Amino acid sequence: MAEAMRMAEQARASAEVPVGAVVVRDGELVAEGCNRVIGDADPTAHAEIVALRALAARDGNYRLPGTTLYVTLEPCPMCAGAIVQARVARVVYAATDPKAGAHRSITRLLDHPALNHRCEVTGGVLHEEASTMLKDFFRERR
């Protein structure tokens, strides 16, 4: 999660919402991403999507079994859908997202029983640090 926080700082330095993500496979960091929505003029350029796209391109496969995605904010429905489609095995997130979180906050997509793939999910890792970073970012923008 420390590496995901580093990526969130990178997003913040680019005036993006400070969310970072990294993908780990077999104990090795294999992809990383941070929010690039503004810089890329792309509404899908969330940290999770950026990291998943990077690994899928590297692997030449949209399925990423055996991976763990670490992200500083609870995934939104779009990102949760991509995580499920990629067959990510585990998701670890820091802060909850009461307005758009798709694990526990507004819906349960990552482990929904109707889906053909479910992820193991752990929330709250470095919650305070990630929450503070997000709150500070939005406070500074107001």
C-alpha cells in the first residue's frame, strides 16, 4: 500500500485527485497507476484502470489471475467492473468512498454472488493516511 500511496502523491502533484494503485503478482510489483482523468482528458483514467491496462498490455492478456490490486480509495463501480473482468484475485484498499464505493459503501460489486468472479477484499489498510490526503486535496481546492 505504501507504493500505492506514492502513486497517489504523484497524482496530487499533477493536480489530479490523489488516488494511486499498484498491482502485485507473486510478491513482485508488476504495474502501477495514478489518476490521470484530467491530464488524459479521459473519464476512465482512474488509478485502477491505468494500472490494469498497463499490466494487460504487458502480458498481452486482459485476464490477470493471481494478482493483487492495492488502491488508496475504495474502487468505484467502473473500476470494480474492470477488476472483476480482469479476474483480479484480491483487492486491498485504504479509504472508503461513501459516495461511489463499490465494495461496501454504495454497492457490493467485487464479491457480488451473481457475478462469475469474486475478489477477496480487504479494506482500511492505511485508511487514515489516504483519507487525510484526499481531504487535504479537496480542502485546498475550495
